Amino acid sequence: MKGAKVTPLRRVAGHAEEFSDEALLAACALGDSAAMSALIDRFQAPVYRFVSRLLSSDGADRDDVVQGTFVEVARCAAKFRAASKVQVWIFGIAANIARNHIRGAVRRRRMETALVSVPSLHSIRPDDEVQRKQLLAQLGAALAGLPHELREAFVLCDLEQVSGRDAASSLGVREGTVWRRVHEARKALRAALDGGLG
């Protein structure tokens, strides 16, 4: 209906079946948390099944991608143009997030492998080489042990040399948040290495 205005849902309780997918999404675009809850209730299981087929990793990774999908749905709800069904649109978002998750996992594995297998250019004594390998192994383990959000910020900014602004855009957070995470990651890595050397 041309000129019709979509108003937010005014109740938290109720049956999601009472509203169309499009009505729920339109209300989400207006910041309606009840509509977002109803949309999650409606699509969480199908999105989880879809993500499970895309990822071969464990349930925690799947949960992260599903959660990221609905965060992105809430952020982009106003951009929905009804070119496809709402479920297909949400699946597209999930596919993009899963793809980024897989790429990030591949980059992490490569980087961790590279950290552990960096060749020594000027190792003079065998005990120096052993110590260097132990240090790299500790660093790789410490990096793998960081919470995901700290690890991704550290890898983006310190290892991949991505600017804070670009990292913030990529991660969907403020630039200050990125630098706080990088700082926390550096501090945790130093503590892990100091503890291993002590």
C-alpha cells in the first residue's frame, strides 16, 4: 500500500505468526526489539541449519555466525528492498558472515603456522634455536588462546597492518573499540610470554 506507515510492535508477548516476515523486518528497521525477538524466533533454527551446512567446524563457530547474522539483520533491516523473501535475504547475510568466518580461520591457521615455522636467519648456537622455537610456539599458543574478538583485532591491525579505521569498518565496531581490543590482546600476549619464560 503506497503511503502506508509501518509502526513498531507495542508488545513483547504475542504470537510471531500474527505478522508477516516483511512486517517484522520493517518493525526491526524502526528499532522494535519485540519484532527482532519474533524474527529471531522464526528464523534461528533455519539459519542454524543453513550455517551448519556451510561450516565444518564446531558448534561454537556456528553459534558465532548465527549470532553475527542476526546482529547484521538488525543493522541492515532498513536496507531490505523485498527483491527476495526475507528468509533468503537473511540466508544471504549468513552466507557472507560464514564466508568471512572461514577466510578468517584460514588466515589464522596460516599465520599461526608461519609464526611457529619462521626460519632462523642468524642462530649461532643450537640452544638459541631451541629457545627461539619454544618462544614462537608459546606465541602461537597464546594467540590461539585469545578471545576471538581480541585475536581478530590483533591480527588485522598488528599482523595484517590494516588501519584502525578499516578494521573498525570490517568488524562493525568503533575505531576506539578496535584499539582497545588490540591493546588487550598485546597485554595478554605479553603476559602469556612472560609467564612462559618465567
